[in-house]
Amino acid sequence: MIGKAGRTRDGIKIYQQADFAGMHAAGAVTATILDEIAEFVFPGQTTGEIDRIITEKVEAAGAKSATIGYRGYQHASCISVNHVVCHGIPGGKVLKDGDILNIDVTTIVDGWFGDSSRMYVAGKLPRKAELLIQATHDALFKGIEIVKPGNTFGDIGHAIQSFAEKKRMSVVRDFCGHGLGREFHEPPNVLHYGRPGTGAVLEEGMFFTIEPMINLGRPETKVLADDWTAVTRDKSLSAQFEHSIGVTADGFEIFTLSPNGTFHPTYNTA
């Protein structure tokens, strides 16, 4: 049973049992949009057109976009192609055969934030990109499996890091997951690397994202002159998957599961 609402000594908000329903509703809208956008990802398509369709779908769902107007950002999604790690700005870029892309969408439903991202491929998926996407997907779930009261955020990061590095890939350090609920970003910062037993202790009622960014090359990134787009410094491919999570009495609930079971672009795993 979740105790009294409040914040931990680390500033992490503890939500109530009734709040889980709000997060599931927001997460379902986001996940449905990410399901439905898949058919619009193909060679010759522009990232701007994908974002336009996402904007329409957010409005049609009776939701609001969390990103339009956020710190001056003017799009309903971030679309990050190939060596773009995160925060890619939709526009005139035309997708080519074999391009991989992360689409990140956050909607607001009745004041609750649903935040998720997943990978897509335009045309035929190259083998190296397939291995990266699979490893990133699996790394996310290695982290999610750790979520239960008594474990720490360092345990989550260690599970992701150790899995990715066994695959001879690297974990981006410059960006992380975050708390959310009735705010877009709040404590804690959820690192995707770390040492077991370190960081804040997980408690029932915590809501946060886990969203590892994994590179085929080195982990270093740089932000371009637009102050948003982050790319790999060595121009290696990067991939990301993201779910919003709630801590339960004995584990976790995922708020952003794919209704169609198409969270993974090739194997259709939830």
C-alpha cells in the first residue's frame, strides 16, 4: 500500500495508487500514436511530414503536445535519424532506404504526461543497425526488470550499461531519463550507467522514464548550433527506446506499452 503523498529526501515525488490510472491513460495515447505513425515511415518521406501527422493525431485524441512551446520548441515530436542521438528537429530531411530513426512523443492527458520513444526503419534494415536496435531494446528491458522497491537507480543504470558493453556498444552519458507525472521533467535523473547499490532507493509510487541511448561507436555526443540536436561525435549510429514506468509494491507497471505489440520495429515485441 502506497503511503502518504510527498517527496523523498532526494526530492522524488511519491504518487498515489489512484494516479496510476492517469498515467496509463496518457501513456496509452502516446503509445497509440507511435503505433499508428509506423506506416508513414518510408524512403522518400520527410521528418517534417511525420511530425505534421503526429500533431494531427495528438489533436484528434483530445490530448495536448508537451513539446510544442516547451523551451521554444515548436514540434509535437523529436525525430532523430541515424547518428542523431536525441532531440532531432523535424523538417525537410528526406528519409533514405536503410535510415533508422527514433521518434519521441509526449502527450498530456488530463494533466498527466505520457512520454515514450521507439525506433523505426525506412526501407530495408541494415545488419549493423539491426544489431544496435536489438541491443538497445533489450538494454531498456534489462533496466526495467530491476525496478522494484528496495533496489536503487544505480542498479538500473548498471544493468543497462553492463548489457550494452557486453555487446561492444557504448551508453550515452550526456542524457538521461527523468521523473514525470503531472510535470514533464522532475527528479530523479535516471542514469543509464552506474554502480550497483548507488543512487536513490526505489519506492512504491515513483514515476519515471527509462530511455537508454546506445551507440555503435564511442559514447561522446555534441549539440549542434540549433541548441537541440545531439549527435554522436564519431558519427556512429545511435538508437534509443523509452518507456514511462511506475513503481508498484512488488515491481513495476509500464504506462506506455504498445497496444498493437509493435514497440520493436522488426520483431513486434511489446
